[in-house]
Amino acid sequence: MNEHTLYERLGGREAIGAVVDEFYDRVLDDDRVAHHFEDVDMTAQRAHQTRFLSAVAGGPVEYDGDGMDTAHDGMGITESEFGAIATHLDGALATFDVDGEDRSAVMEAVTEYEDVIVEVPAK
């Protein structure tokens, strides 16, 4: 059994930062979701996302951002947009040769937040 944390297996903060950069390059090139980042300081966003992914991967990083529900409230993120963004994250992880088991672990940790990120349209 591998005794290293997911954070360590991903290569630590620097490697996670590289994945985050690739991820946001993909997101910003996707017309389906790029509009959510039009007025966002992407340097700060990339740093914020690196801290978040480092924390959920078990790294020695304390995530100090807003809760997922607060951070995404009013953004109108749909299920298909969440799916597109998740696909970009998985693709970014694959670009850096993160193995399937670790990619699945990252994706599972992120998709745990889907219910508070996706806004269900009012009926």
C-alpha cells in the first residue's frame, strides 16, 4: 500500500500549481464556461485553486477561502458547465501523467462539492 498522501503522489504544491495552470488554460479556452471568469483576477484564482486542490489532496495547506456554497452563490453554474469544468480538470491531470487511481481520487474529492456549486433552476 502506498503510504504517501495524494498531495505527495501528485508532486506537491508546485506540480499541483502546474495542473491548475493547465486546467484554467483549458477552461478559459472553452466558450461554454469561460464567461464565468471574465471579471476574475486569474492570478489570484489560480493561486486560490492551487491551495484548494492541495488541501483536498491532503497537503500541508490550509484552505482559507469561502465555503463552496458562498463562493459559487449566484453564478448560475449548470450541471453541464460543472461537467465541462470537471472534464477539463481530469484532462489537465492526464496531461501531467497522473495515474488513473489518483485522478479518480482528485475527481471524487472535487465532485463532492457539485451539489453546492450547481444551481438548480427554479421551476
